[in-house]
Amino acid sequence: MFGNLGTGEIIIIVLVILIFFGAKKIPELAQGVGKGMKEFKKALKDNDEDNKSTSETKEEKKS
């Protein structure tokens, strides 16, 4: 998931995030990221459904 990052590097990144944003902002940031991911997945699903219905309509017109 983190590529070639080791434990030490991950700890340093987490500490830097804590210093920049503070412990109180971390849950808000995580919530925002979660909502963003949820919206992104929903948009992908909607797009897939639209593409599927469009391809089915094109196949019906060919027949």
C-alpha cells in the first residue's frame, strides 16, 4: 500500500502531519477524506451505470 516506505518513514510522516495540523484537526481531515472517497466511488458507479445503459441502447438500435 505504501510502496517502499518503511516503518520509520511512516512514523516521520505521521509526526509531521501532527505538527502541521494538530491532534484536533486530524479527525476532521480524515472525515473529509472519507467523504471525498465516498463521493468519488459513487461517481464512478454512476458513470459505469450510464456507460452500461448507453451500450445496451446502442446494441438495441443495431438489432
